[in-house]
Amino acid sequence: MNTLTSVFLLAALTTNCLINQPVSGQSIRISDVMKVHEAMRPQNVWPGFLIDEIPVAVYDSTNTYLFFAGKAPEGFIPVESTPDIFVFNGQYPQVRGNSIVQIDGIWTATSVLTAYSRRTQEKYSPKDLAGIIVHEQFHNLQRTKHPYWRQNDGVLLFYPPETNESLSLRRLEKEAFKQAVTTDVITDIAGWATLGLTYRQERFQRLAQVFVDYERVLQLTEGLSDYIEKTARGTDPLNASNITNGIAPAGVRDLGYVEGRWIAMILDQLDPGWKHTLETSDTLYLEEILAMSIAKIPYTSKNFSSSEMNRIKAEAERDFLEWQTNREEEMNAYIHSPGYSVEIHSQQNPLTIRMFDPLETENLPDGGVFNRVFFSAVNQKANLRIVNHPCIIHFDDSYRLVNIDVFGIQQAPVVHQKEKKFILTFENSTIELNYVELQTEGTKYIVTI
């Protein structure tokens, strides 16, 4: 946008009211959230982490507000009573969730205020929402100061198939760290943490290095950000520690958040200077700092009793078998869901994945990946954005995306035969393809791009 329109001029006259407008579906106001955020600023939760110096763009379901930016990007105007806060009328295009983006070339934390967590269903208070903003601000610090701390979530699409044994080891590892983070005695904390590291190492010995590296970096990124957020919110250590059933790949992603947070909390007890150690040696992993910290103190060896081991392993076996059954039923129901279906072949023009939800995927026995809620991919012939609707993707031997299947679509596609263009818009999703060949079998469309 090159000029301010009358809409933005109207916003300038009403910003005092707008910033106090409740978030949709609740009584919380953005002013309430940022007031709590202001109270968090003196807290020294991380060396050099100054939350009033990291730009934040927040959408409150009506308008987008920009804090700590210093100047207004195009489209934003100053709030009349608080000129160092800027407002954009409506939802700023890049503010689509809790993330970090570049606005005018500056890394900016973003947040969309919501009444409750979609995953855990917990109702959010202003303090919770302020903590989530701090979480994204810490991602900003990571991106600008620690370039090595950036995991490739695409690795999850090829994570080794889950087994009863791998799930059991992951459960034993997590339970050991859980014992460590809920214990007050230093020698016991170190003992349980040592057991967690032992199971972690045993599990890693069964994985290729690319997956080991992914999990270690994940703890530095999402794990530490989760630690920062939960510290700011003052939540219980076990808060949101069982979002998934623990089964890969979603369970691996979830574990990175939880164990990263727990190891940071354990280090707070064993080695108060650990943050400075990591800041000055940011190629270290959390488990390496933990092992060094444990080596400096005496500790009591810990292990699970036979009954505890049997229980954990039996629960893992039960959950593994239940997961296999549920996955088969879910896939069956999806593939046979009524409506139109689209089968996209892109062997000659493989697609590039732009985004997917790592906590809402299932790796399938045939090597495919089932995406439940969000998937986006592009190439020079195709643009796909599938929101709140599943799809199945497949790769070739070189890990190139060459097949996408979408079932249960209620709208018919639009086909422009002369231009060889296939367009499908449904719910909040869009599929646009320039095709080489198009076949139909009843309500099934087979598109080669």
C-alpha cells in the first residue's frame, strides 16, 4: 500500500478504543496482555534478552498492533495516546500466528491472541498470552544471535517408522527426566537426569545422525523457548507435557519442547551459570551442558523398579498397538470419505514444501505422510494451501515430493481446458495447477503437472 487510505485515517481517530477492545470470544484485552508483559520486563530470564527491545506484532481479532519497533512500517500508524505503539487496521498479512517474521527487513515476533489453546484446551489468562509473546520474542533472539539454533522440521517427514521398542525407550527417557524435574534433592535430581541421559543415548544409537542432530537442535530452539515461556507464565513443570501420545514423528517434536524445558529447569538447580556457558559456547547441546554439570557433583544413582519398567513398557506396547489400529481406521475413513478427490502427480516437476504442522502428521507404512490440519507446497506449476483438511503426500527415492492425494472435497474443481489450468477452492484451501494431463474417473481427478 502506497498511501494511507480513509480506513487508516479512521483508525487513527479510534485507536484509544481499539487497543482496549476485547479479544474475540473472551474479555481479555490487548492492553491487559501488554500490561502483564511490561511487568515481565525487569525479569532476567536470559542473558541479554531484553523483551522491550524486540519488536512484537499482535493481532487481537480486530487490528494488528506493533510494539517496540521504533518506527512504523508502511500501513501502520501511531496510536494517538501512545505514539511508540503502531496500529494496522485489520490483520496484517504476515501476522498469521505465533511466529517470527521479517517486517520491513526487521525480525519481528508475532502473536494472534486467542481465548484458549487449541491443543490443550486450557483457557488463557493475560499472563499466559504475555508468556506466549515472550516465547516468540526469544525465537527472535535465537534467530539473530544464534544461527546454529535452527532445526529442519522437514526431517520429521522421513523419521524412522515407530516401533514398540523405540516408543518404550522414549517413554523411559521422558519419565526419568520427569522424575528429575519434580524432585527437590540435588543428588536425586542429578541421579534421575543421568538415567534420562542414559536412555537418550541408547535411543540415539538406533538413529541416523541426521535425526539425532535434529532432536538436539530442537531442544535449543523450541525447548528453550518453551522454558522461557513457562517461566514467564509461572506454570507447573508438568504443564502441557503430554500433548501427544509420544509416537513419532509428532511425539518426537513434542518431546523436544518438553525435555528441552525440563533440562533447562534441571540445570537451574544443578548449575546456575549454565545460561552464560551456552551463550559463550552456543554450539553445545543442552544434554552436553547437563552431563558436564552432573560430573561436578556427587549424585545418587537412580533406576526404575521392575514393576515400573514393566508398567512403562506394557503401556507403550498397548499404545503402540492402539495407534496402529486407530491410524488404519482414520486412513480408511479419510480415503473413502464422500465427495471429490484429487490425485496430483508431480514426478517431472517435484513440489517444494513450504509449511506443515509437525504435531499433526502421521508417517504411513508405505512411506507416505498424512497431514491432518495444514499443508502448503509450491513449484512453477502448482500452488497448494490446504487448511483444516487432511492430505496425503509421497516422496520419491530422492526425497522429492511427487504425489499428493486429497479426499472428501465438497466443491467441484474448475477446469480451464484451453489454458490447461485446474483450480479448486474449498473451505480455507486453494489448489491451483497448470497441468500437462488431466483424467477423470467419476468424482476423482488425476492431475499430472
